[in-house]
Amino acid sequence: MKAKAKADLEEIKSKLIVERHDREKETSDHAHMLREIQRLLSDERRAKDQLETALHEAETKIKQVKKALRTTDLYVCNLEL
């Protein structure tokens, strides 16, 4: 009877060790996934910032071109007078 209890105890210890290793692996995998998600989020934010900057520059350029066209139109109108 004592040998059976000892064998059962060893089996339970073994299962606990395997379970602990599984949990450690799961925790490690989750940490890795979290870092990957954070990296992707950072990349997305950087891309968004770059697009916003490009949009702002394009809008500024459009305003400059419109102003230049108005100035040119006024000049042409004055020449015709």
C-alpha cells in the first residue's frame, strides 16, 4: 500500500511539473504575441503619422498653387485692360 501511495505521489508530482512547464510556455507565448502586437501598433502609428504629414504637405502645396493661379489670373486680367 505504501508503494502505491508513493507511486501515485510521484505521478502527481510529474503531472504538476508538466503542467507548470505548459503554463510557463503559454506565458512566454503570450508575452511574445503581446510584443508583436505592440510592434505592429507602433508601425501603424508611424505610418499614420507619415501619411498625415504627407497630406498636410499636399494641402499646403495645393493652397500655394491656387494662390499662384489667382495671382496669375489677376495679372492676366490687368494685361487685358
